[in-house]
Amino acid sequence: MSILNMNAESYRKFTQAKQPVMVEFSAPWCVYCRRLAPALESVAEEYRDTLVFGAVNIDDNPELAQSEKIEVVPTLLIYQNGQVLGSIVAPESRAQLVAFIEETLQHREQEANITEHIYDMIVVGGGPGGYTAALYAARAGLDTVILEKLSAGGQMALTEQIDNYPGFEDGIDGFSLGEKMKRGTERFGVETKLAEVLSLDLSGTVKKAETSEGPLFARIIVLATGAGPRELGIEGEQELIGKGVNYCAACDGMFYKNKTVVIAGGGNTAAADALILSRICKKVIVVHRRDTLRATKIYHEPLMKAENVEFRWDSEIIELLHDEKVIGIRLRNVKTGEETTLACDGVFVSIGRKPSSELVKDQVEVDPAGYIIADESTRTNIPGVFAVGDVRTKALRQVVTAVADGATAVHYAEEYLAGGM
């Protein structure tokens, strides 16, 4: 274990010392903290001669978290001689975490060792589609590597409970399922590299992935980059992330215990988030542009029965009211144009997903929404390039359909390597 569990006494000792120390403020209920853990352990091992790494559980040390003004977990700070040298909130990748350390300590980044090894398959993204493709490829004897910027599971890792994936009679949380998928591929020799893909060259018979750890080469690329939360797109949204604006109820809901929150959206994600928050918050206000939920019927009855869930139909958020944090919202009725204000402590944005296709949108064909055009064969317009999971055009985006995509991609990848289409 490269990371020390700190209490108030050890925290003061290490933060006042001459040797720099990076402290992660986290909580056992924070799914993003669990998702960050493998990357943090890896970085701690890499920088063990440079930095001391410590972790503070804010549930066990609430006064310490309050004195350091910790408002979002995970928050990481680097100290030296009692001074804060830098801080970062919820890093999105191992590469971002490394960049933060290097910038803070003004280290020179060592050049990655470049090898000319050519893999049979590079899988970009470690979600369920990516890990299934890697599993099937490895069992077929293909030399395969997964490139994942943070940890196994992708967006699935942030899901508190998955009840619709076969084989788990009591359900399973997304992080644990992702770790199981990763370990399944390791049995057959698949390596997961915690690296961020900076660019892809998909031309030619050998494709190139330029990563934060250096270039890698393969005959086949499987794009499993998934989709991320869609934003409201209103003024101040980005600046208020972590200060009242949130995108994951399972991650950040506990910060709003016994408080009033607003959920923007009316689909399955919004309904699931509303149920999670109804068990935590004093009041949950669902704001939806329509006069009824788009979510599947299974969510309707429990939401309507929840005494602390309120609905604002035919409405959209047009302004975030705030000082240092969100204190309320301004709504507009889409039918009448009437505007009203609501006081609240936080806003959870649950209005759908957007595909993570920026890396390749200028090389592969995408639809108007940015999803990679690939049919049920998962083949794209570029030979040797496949798209699986939430990033491709498809009718249903679920864990089980992503897994199916991964298996299908390898079937056609083997055909491609054999000289077929």
C-alpha cells in the first residue's frame, strides 16, 4: 500500500514537513473515489521517491475536511512546509493526475520509452464493450491491449446499482462489475494501460495511438470511448461545477443530505437520480420540458409516491442563481413563457449523454449527434476500425448491449485479419 491513511495528527505532521505530500480527501460512499483509486495507487507507486501520498476519510475527520474547505470528493492537495502548493478536484484521468503533479512540483516529464511493437488490437476505452472485445480477442489468440484513462468500467463505474445485467441475482455496483471484467481479461494476458489517448491515426494497415505514455501501434482499433453527461449549456455552469452543479447523484448526493436539490431532465437517468436523492435530501424538484416523464414506467410509481419529490412540468432552467455557490434557479415555462425563481442548494443535470467521439470525428463517419456510424457488425467506414458500446449509433445503450458489441467486433476483426472485409 503506497497511500497512508491519515488522521488529524498524522495529517498535521506530514503537511508541515519539508518533503511534499499529496493528500486525497475522500469518502467510502463516493463511487468516483473508488473509480479513481487504481490510478491513484499506480501514481503513488510511480512517485513514491518524490511524494508522500496520504488519504483522509472525511466521514472520520469531518472537522479536518471543514477546516480545509473540502466541498467535493475526491479533492487532492499537495502540501510542503505547511503550504498548499496546488489542488485538483476529481481528476478525469491518470494523465491529468500526473500532469497536475508535474506542474505543481515543476518536474520535467521523462520521455516515454517508445517501442515499435505492433499489437493485433488496441481497445480505446475500458468500459463493458471494451473489456468484452479484449476478452474475446485474447481468447482468440490476438495480442491485445486496453487503453483506459482512469479505471475499469468507464461511466458504468459511477453507477450505484445495476439490476439488469444477467448473472447477478442481487444486482451489482458498476465499479465492482468493471473490476470483474478487467480481471477476466487478465486471465488471458490482456494488459490495461492507464493512459490517455491524445490522438489516433487510423490510416493504413497499421494504426497509431499517440498516448500520454507514448505511441502504440496495432492492426485493429476498437473504439469503446462511450458517452458522457450532456450539459445544460447555460452561463456559469462550468464555473459552478462542484459548487452546486453536479452530474452524478450517486457520486455527490451525500453532500446534499437534508437539503433541497433540483434535477434537470425527465428520462431514465433523471428518474433514477431523483429516487437516489429522495432518500437523502429534504426535497427533490424535478424540472422537465414536457408534461410527463420520458422515463420507463418502472420509475413512475415510486417517484409519484415519494412525498419529498416535486415536479415542475413544461419548464426549463434558464439561469443559475449563485454567490459563491448555487442558491437557486430561474425557470421558464416553455408553453407560457412565464419565469419563476426557485431556491435550492444544488442542481443535478440529467439530460442525456453525448458521445465521446472527438478523437476520431474527422476520420470516421459520425451522425449529426456525433455518434460513430457503425451497424450491428460494429464496422466503421475505415477498414480495421470498429466502434462498440455507447459511442456508436444504436437503438439501445445498456451494459448488456455494449457487451454484445464487444463480442461482435472481434468476430469481424478476425475476418479482417484473415483478409476478409
